[in-house]
Amino acid sequence: MAMNANKVQNDVQLALDLFGLDPLIDRDFTHTLSLYDVIGKYIYDRRSKILTGVTSAADAKFQRKIIHGNAEITATITAANIERIGKNGERESVFAFPGTREQAIEDVLRKLATERRAETYETQLPNKKKKFHLIGLQFSLYEIHQELERQGKSYNYVEIREGLEILSKAGLSFVSEDGSTLANANFFPVLFFADAPKKGDAQAFVCFHPLVTDLITNTKYRRSKYSKLFEFQSQRARLFYDRLCCSWIQAGPGRPYNILLTTLIAAWKDPANRLAKDKEIIIEALNELVERDIIEKYEAEPKKNKGKIYDWLFTLHASNSFAKQQAAAQKVFNQITAKAEGRALMSDEGQSQDNEHDNSEGKSSQIPF
């Protein structure tokens, strides 16, 4: 059993090496994770992000559905219970969902993870007997603040710290249609702060969601434009972009992308009471994709039953720049896959030798403070 723990540790660390990007050559790139980045995990409406009149986290949750592979996956997002300074100047307990700020913070931390700073840590989640290997990294609030500013997002240190707290307390579970749980934990299951005299100098440490570790370990990601993530005016367009990066692998002339309105809505938001209202949201996102030179054009075809429209089929045509981006991403993916297969073979051979000659315990990196 000790060797199994050691092998898991080695496999994740090898996968992290493959996940890394050159900080100079690939400064404008990151990785978009399959499933995790495609589903709508955040609340973008400020009025809906903070809940009032709610006394239990069980009443503060929402669900999203997505077809992943051949299975329907349901994601459940549970609000974080945090303390804030209320209008009367006193601290009060509120429930808050992760939103635009939290998404930006996670984007920055994942970018840092591609710069070969992340490591794998063995940890035990609350109410779980089994120990897990999770990917985590150490950083300073100053780093997050500076990078967000560089991307045009202005959040002060208090706001960044609160965003991290929300991510560490908000729940995120993924369950397949047969009822089996793929992953169930908080967005950031582990969060520590080591305070410093200056707020910006404060060091922090996080571990990412178990599904993030699993997807990175199994190379379920695609290289994408990092700066693009912060450019979108509509967060639905951002979600659409993430989906296209992961799914539209062969984007180009004569290879359009087809998707139903109901498929997008199920993954992004609660359905509106009128289909036309949801169509407006999709059209707005598509228009921004045209504006951002992701797609050249699109068509919308109504799906009818006895003369009544029950859905819309959207057909997207890639821009030249996005087609080139996807071709380059596919090349990188093929290189990563080839290296992963080669390293897995070497790891298995080395593990066989270890089982014969080594009975020591597998070691994980130590949480820094």
C-alpha cells in the first residue's frame, strides 16, 4: 500500500511537469480543463451572489447539468457561509456564491500552476477517512493583486482575501447520472494564510478541487489564450469560449460546431420562463464571440414540434485566428499525450523495481506553513 501512495504521488507530479508552460514563450497561454471549466459554477449577477434570509447552506445551492462523454453530469454548487461588515458597521454572517471575482482569482492561480510552481500534497478532506493527493501552490496576495491589475481587474487585498475565503467554503460536487460521485469538496479544499505586517506580503497556500487534480493528472485539458479570459464583457461568452476550446478540436473551414440552446442553458443557468429570453442570452454571447474573432459567423435554426418552437440549433463557423489557435493547441496536446504515455511506461517499470527493493513510505510535499 505504501508503494501505491508513492506511485500516486509520482504520477501527479509527472503530470504537473506536463501541465507546465514556458513563462516567457507561453506567457499569454493557460490550460482550459475539460468539464470543470465548461460548466457554469459561478453566479455573475451581484444581486444573486449574496443571499439574504437564508439560514442554512442546504437552502443555498444551485445545480447545472452537462453531457460529458456519453454521460450526463450534475454539478451542485453550495454557497459559502462567511462574515462581512454590515451596513451597521458590525460583522454579520451571510451566504455567498462564487462570482466573477472568484473566477478571476482561480484563473490567476491556475496560471501560476502552469509556471511549474504547483506541487502535489497529501491531505485528508473533512468527513473523509481516505487521504487524497491534491495539487496546490503557495503564493502571496501581492502576486494575485498585481496579476489581476495587469489583466484589468481592480480588487484590493481585502476583496482578494474574501474571494479566497468564499472559494475555500463554497461546495462543488459532480455526480454522474447513475448516482456515482465523481468529486465532492469545496472549490479550494485547503486554504492557509501566513499573515505579514503588510497585507500584500501575506503568504497563502491553496489546494485545488479534487476534480482539477484528476483532470490535470489525466491530461484532460487544452491550451487556450489566457488574456482572452479577462477580455469578455459577457461571462456567458467566456463560458462559450471555454467550451469551444475543449470541444471544437478540429475548428476550421468546412468543420462547423453545432449545439442546442437547451444544452447551453442547462450548463450555464436556470432556464427562463420563456425560451426567447434564453435565446437572447445565447445571441448576445455569440455576437461577442464574433467581435472577439473567435467565430466568423453563426446561424440559428428553430426546432419545432407541431409548429411550436421548443429549441434552437446554433451552427458556428470558426474564425481563421481561432482555427489556428486550435490547431496549435492540438499539436501541444499530442506532444503532452505522447510524453504522458512514455512517462507512464517508465513509471510502471520503476514501480515494479521499487516493489522488489524498497519498502519506504511514499512522500508528499509538506504544506509550507
